[in-house]
Amino acid sequence: MSESSLDTPIEFIKGVGPKRADWLRTELGIYSAGDLLEYLPFRYEDRSKFATVSGISTDSTAIQLKGVITGIKQVGSKRGSRLVARFQDDTGSLDLVWFKGAKWFASQIPVQQRVVVFGKPTAYQGKWNMPHPEIELESAFELRNGRGLQPVYRSTEKLTNRGLASAGIGRVIRSWLGNEEFQVPEILPQALLEELQMPGRLAAFRSVHLPADPPEADSARRRLKFEELLYLQLTLLRQKKRQTLDVPGVRFEQVGDHFNQFYKDHLTFELTGAQKRVMREIRVDVNTGWHMNRLLQGDVGSGKTMIAMLTALLALDNGCQACVMAPTEILANQHLESFREALKGMPIRVELLTGSVKTAARKPILQGLASGEVHILIGTHALIEPAVEFKRLGLAIIDEQHRFGVAQRSKLWAKASPPPHVLVMTATPIPRTLAMTAYGDLDVSIIDEMPPGRKSIKTVHRHDSARLSVFKFMEDEVKQGRQVYVVYPLIEESATLDYKDLMDGYESLSRRFPLPDFRLGIVHGRMKPKDKDIEMARFSEGTSQILVATTVIEVGVNVPNASVMVVESAERFGLAQLHQLRGRVGRGSEQSYCILMTSGEISKEANLRMETMCRTNDGFEIAEVDMELRGPGDLMGTQQSGVPDLKMADLMRDREILTAARYIASRILEEDAELELPKYAILKTELKRVQSGRPDWSRIS
């Protein structure tokens, strides 16, 4: 068997075949022998102990029995047919039962032969049975697993019904590994393996799927996860080098009149220490002569927009234009208002370009961009249209980058030569481990300090039974001249139900807060954009005191007078979303509150989310808990940032291995940036293979 055996299509592996191959591809994304080997067990079971039928009790969990299957039969009932096999050991007997996949299992069960069965016994009509057990010939069990440690693989219902539950997947993997001619090419330098005291690759695959004991399994898993993370970090760090040191950038040498005048006459408050630190980092970046590619992380209200504005003024002082690209029209309009208000009286032309800007209004904006008369352009994805041409674009600020695809951002990059400096902003704090990976090709700046005088938002969790007291609190706040948000969840799969919840809630609130003493507004995704804008404007101006809304107000609404955020059915929201919603209040000088309403009975996980929100306002701590609960995959849309799916490693649980991989990758590239040394030839070859077939976005921020 050759090295290329890792590329063997899954259908040609013993025990799979065409039909099962289709299911493995669609259910688990396993296409080849290599994919199969990289499908690691998620835990191990000690299979060294055996129970007896007579010893089964109500306390029994999953148990293992040795004995003989004496016969099988198909049993029909009103609920459908099931397969029943009679199992017997020296102490008694019980039924093994299959409710699904009966035909397939009937052809696989070894009758009148010594077997080992494993499963959880259940009581039915006064007798014990075992639904959907794992079955293996005793001889095969002893040959494979005399040492007692059994790997457990994740499976799906569809695979289980086709004989590919955990045990079935394990059998296929073991038969592939059991071939004496089987070879796995090594992809790490021998010196590195010795330094880190890691096993070779083939030994690691054998140990992770057939371990003698837990320490051997742990060592093998660590080795395989490390190799995956090392190649990811090598890719990102080389990409980072190409984006910065290999790409000349516009040099912002001057700190001129625009910046100085604004700082002296228009900045009405002292920047925080964190803002000053970030500005120093940016100033160094834009004056190196190389391209800046920086991620600016900061919680809601930490002052990211001011950093964006100051950086844009640096661009203007050096004869360049700047643009700000936002994911929604609401957010783009908010940026426009912020920039125009702050720069009032200065000779700076700021314009807005979104899909709603009519053709007649577009023409002077586009002309002004081409001539250089428009200094700062703010907009949505409309900025990347071919008709938008800058005279000299020097800075692109991208807000909430994860909402844009890489290909979209590449079009913005192509609008200037040399390409503009890039400042990416996000108000969703990213755990440092995820930032290191999803944004491993960017330099990261963090604003971890809130402006002085800003009061911390008080967050409480209340059950539906406390609704009357919550209404009374809302009334008290409104009578003091404050405003209130009431937000309902909106989940696409049940949009009709959610809409009903929203309208029922609105009617209930209208009865409790009647005209003329109270005015309510309503905003939801089914409204026309114009109607939505009217309602938002009424709330912003204070015409309505209570705004009933879905999560359309999650981003881009700035009403300093709003002091209360009530989140209905809060258990249906993720932590990141709850934190974003809470950030809509606390923008003025008054004490603000966030009230999380849930039903009386919520899941343990939902309860942890409520406790976390009530305990802390720290977005980074919340992001860490969110990542623990949900995993990193959907947190920031890592697919869009070009990070490949990780098959073996887990960004949250394997933080220590990730840190080690980044350190080793940095050390290697410092010594040999192009991996030309003979000792790194193995890395260069594998890196080329890893990257083949993937689009090269390496020159795009």
C-alpha cells in the first residue's frame, strides 16, 4: 500500500461500499481514508469489565455482557415492526431489540456464536431488554481490545441505522489500520518531534484509534491536533507577512492640520488610556511604508468610532481619502451622523453611499470622489460597486468585518494602488484564542477600557411571574423622562410564531401603557424600510417612549435617553446577541438596566447564560463563555475569514496546543521565512498540499 493510500476514496475501504460511502460523505464529511483516520474519538470507554444478566438492576448504566445469541425474530405491532434477538449468558437471558434498520441488522447478527454485547438495559413489561446494542464476536473483541480501552465516535441517526454507529465506524477504521502494508507519510520534521517528545504520525493514528491506556491516547491526540494547528498557523503567519512586509503601503508621515485642529478644538473629552495606546499602534503602522492590516476590538461604547475618525484624519493630512464600510444602512447612517457632528465646522466633506441613495444624488458624490473633493465616504456594500472610483484612497475602515465575505472586501482593496491601509472594527469581542486563529493574519488592538463617567449597566434575570413588577419599573422610568426597549426574539425557522409573539406583546403593552400618557413604537423585519426608519426616528427624537422590536435594533441604534432594555424569551438568545442588545442602553449619563425575561423552566445552559449576563459586563469574558457553550464555528463566521475547517483540533478546548503551535510556527518562519532549509522541506511540501485547491485570498484583508 503506497503513501497515496490516504487519498483512497471512502467507498473502497473494507466494510464501507458505495451506499455507506454516500452517507459518510453527507453526514460526516468523510470522503477519503485520510478523512477517516482524522475522525478522532471524542472519548474512551473502559471495556475491561463484564456484567451478568442476573446482576442487572435499575441502577445499571451501559454494561457489557458475554454470551450467545440463540435466535432472532421479526415482531410486528401497531407501532411498526421490530427485530428481537434472544441473548443468553450463564446467569440468564434478555432480549436485544432494534426498532430501526431491522432488515440490515437481521443479516448481520451472529447466531449461536460467542459474542460480546454492549448497551444500556431497560425494563419493559417486567423484563430486561437492551435497545440497539453494539455486538461483536468474542474472538474479534479479544483480538482487538484485550486491553479494554474502547474509542467512542460521534455518529448520526442515519448512520446508526446503517450499521455505522460508534462501533461500526471503529471497525472500519481498525480494519484499515490493521493492514500491515499501510503507510502514513510523516509531515513533521524529526527534530521537532524529538524536541516536543511526540510520536510519529502513523504511531499516533494507531494509538488514538487503538490505545493501550489513557496516557497513550492523550499523547497521540496531542500530536495530531498539534500538526493541524501548526499548519494553520504557518499559513496565517506567512499570509500576514505577505499582507504587510511584502505589500508597500501609503506612508502617513504627517500629523497635520486636520488631526491637530480636531484634537485641539473639537474633541470634547479626554481619550481613555486604551484609546491612546491603540492610536499609537496605528500611528506606527501607517508610517512604516508597509500596508497596515489591523483588527480593532472593543466593547459596545468603548470608543472605536473615535479611533476610526482620528485615523481617517491622518489619511486626510497625508493627501488621501478614507472610507467606512458598514454592514447595514442603519449603521452607515449612524456613522455618517457621528462623523458630521464631530467634524462640524471643519473643511471636510463627508458623504454617504448606500443602496437607497438615488441616481441623481449619486452623481455629485461619485464626481467628488474621483476629483478628491469628497474626503470621507461612508456606506454599505455599495462602496464596492465598479462605478465608485476614488482619486486616492488611503484608508479603508471595515465595521463588523464578519458580515462581509472575503471576495467583497477584495473589491474594496482593489480600488487603490498601493492598496489602502485597512482597519477592521468589531463590537463583538472575540476570545483571544479565536482572534489568534480567525484573525491570525491581522495585528490585533484591544480597547479594554470604558470612557470615564459611563455607569455600568445593571442586569437582572426575571421570570414571567414577575411581569407586573417589571411593568411597574418600566412605568417609573418613563415617568422620569427615560425610554425603554422591549425586544422579542426572531428566529427564521419560526418567523410566523415569533411575529405572533411580537404582536401579542405589543397589544399587551398597549393595554398596560395606554394613550395619551404613553406612546409605543414597533419595529420588525416585515416592515418596509421607510416605515422602519420613521418608527426609529420617532423613538430617537423621544416622540415614543417604548419601542417594541425584534433584533433589528441589535446593531446601529444610538439613543442616549434609553435606559431600560427588556429582553423577552431571553433563553432563546445566544450570549453574544444578549450582550449586543444590552449595549443599546447605557449610552447616556443616567443609570441603565437590562432585564432578561424567561419562563420559569429553562435549560441548564440557558441558566448559565443568564447568570453570566447578570455577573459581568465584560464582553471578552462573555465571549469566552459563549465559545465554551457554542464552540467557535458560528461565533464570528470563521468560514469568511478563510480559516479551514479543523478536523481534529478544537479552538476552545485546545488553547494550550494552539499557543504552542503559534510559537513554533513563528520561530520556524523567523529562521526560514520561505522554508528553504533542508530540515524544513517536509513542512514546505505539506503546506503546499494543504493550500492547494483553496482560493488565494492572502493579499486581501
